Amino acid sequence: MVVVELAFTDKPSRLELRPRHREILTELHAAGEVLVAGPFDDDSGSMVVFTTSRQRVDEVLKMDPYYSADGVTVVGVRELTPLFTT
């Protein structure tokens, strides 16, 4: 698994790209490539847990303009070895 953490500012360009970003996440979830995704309760950022390779995650980060939008910072991309899954 690969975890991507994002941080947000109040830049409006981010909000314009968010609907398409969520569509992409929905498609990736349906394809089994995303386990969970969503914003933090304080809307300071979000997290996406991918169930695919780091190479595929890098492709998604380049393909989806949300990740490079003004107001979005990719704080970290880290591989995770889960002890438990549901």
C-alpha cells in the first residue's frame, strides 16, 4: 500500500479541480486501486490510501491536476506495510 498525505490552503483553484479529482478517486476505488480517501475533519488536508504500486501512484499524481494545484501540497508519499486489513 501507498499513503499520500495532502495539505490545503484556501486557494480557490483547488476547489475548482476537486469535483474531477473526486471522480478520479471514485474510478480508482472501483478499480480496486484506492482503499480509502478523504479530507481530515478540520479540512487542513486529506489522505489517500492506494492498494497499488508506488509506480502507479506516481502516475496518478502526475495525471490528476489536483495534486499540483495551487493550494494543494503533497506532504508525503509513503509505502505502508499493514499489520491488519479488513
